[in-house]
Amino acid sequence: MYDAEDTNFDTTNKADLDIKVPKKLTREELIQSARGFLIAGADTTATLLNYCLYELAKHPECEEAILQEINDFITSEVGGEGVLGTSSVYPPPLTFSIHKSNRSDDINYNKVKDLTYLDRFVKEVARFHPLAFTVTARRAIHSTTLKASDGKLIQIDKGVAILGNAFAIQMDENIWGSDAKEFNPDRFLPENFENRHSMAWLPFGIGPRICPGKNLALHEAKSTLIFLLRKFKFEFCDETNTDIITDTITNFKTLKMKIVPRV
């Protein structure tokens, strides 16, 4: 899209229109874009939520920390005993809204943003289980030579498709430390994360073609977890497959868990 703030752009000048306005998308480009939107906007967020519930059951200390945040920043504003209370009555239902409202039970972007531990938890889940990284290949627009960390030179010819291994990067002890294979949301504390390489965390890609739905996906995942955790506890059962391998998009073939209503 052309930036309307550009004062050098004259909409009455055909030369400007021909030179500065991008060409129309071809039919094939439209089809591929629609395909990308459908895949990226549906399965990936649902997959992230599956892995979040799995890791919550595996790490009950994370669940306790998130519930405490919900009590502190959400439930305390809407009244009631909250998810950690002993009342037999469920917490008040949540109303999700993107509009301004005077209702105290709206779970909007600003409220969800206050739950910093939940944010770190979701990001750590995405580090452990990177999603859809096989669809982020990039094609070289010209030939070049790259120098690897071990000093070896890698020739990349024009037209070659390149795909970074996000799973290997996000589990690399040289990047994340000796505890890289341990689940630890606190590695995303500002003091622990701010000095890491900008490409250390790649569940949404990086650069000018980073996933445009990154912030929406994270907000959807966190908002849904707030809603679910206030009402239910998720636990492993005899049929839960705890020996999982991250798939690039579809995650578990079937994730079976025990769901206990909170009372």
C-alpha cells in the first residue's frame, strides 16, 4: 500500500501512478495469499492453545502463577472470589470486547497486557513448539556467500529457497543458555531477553515479512486462556500422550486431557 503521507505523490499525474503504485496482484498471487491467510489464521492459534494447555498440565507452578495474575488484574476488578477461591459458584463470565466500554468485566487488550507472566508463558510455549516455520522460506533475489558461525562459507545462488530451522535455533544452548531445553517462562523477562539476538525467537518470523497477525494471535491465545482457566483445570489423564513431537502446523493427532470444573 502506498503511504498517503508522501507529499511527492500526485494522484493526478499518470507517471506517478504508473511508477509508484504497485501492480495489481495476479490471480495466482491472490490464491496463494488467501491460502496463507486461511492457514495462518486458523490452525496456528488453535495449535498454540493446545500446546499451552499441555504445558500448563505439565507445569502446575506456571498455572498457579497465571491464576494469581488473573486474580490480581482481572478477578479483583470484577468482584467475586475468583479462580483461587473456594466458592462453589463459577467466577463471573467474561465479556470479550475490542470497543470502549464502561463495563468492569470487559477483557480488553490493555487488561490482558497487564498479565506479564501469562505473556512470558505463551512466548515460552511458542519457543518450545514453534509453529508453521516451514512456510516462511525466502527465495534469494541474487547470488551471495554467507559465512557460518564455524567460519565455513556457504554459497547461495539466485533463486534458491532458504528456510531457517526455527526449532533448532530456539533450542540452541549457544543462544538460550545451558538450560535451553528446560521450560522456563522467566527467560522472557526484559533483563533476560533484551540482549538476545533479534532472530533468537522466530515463531512468527522476523523482518519486513514477519507474520502480520503476530499481536492478534498472541492476544487471542492469552484471552482464551484467561477464559478457560477461570472455569476449568486441565490435567493429564491415562490417555494423554506425553511423548510429543512438535509438528509444524497440525500439532497433536489427538490431545486427550482431563477437564475439571473449578468450584
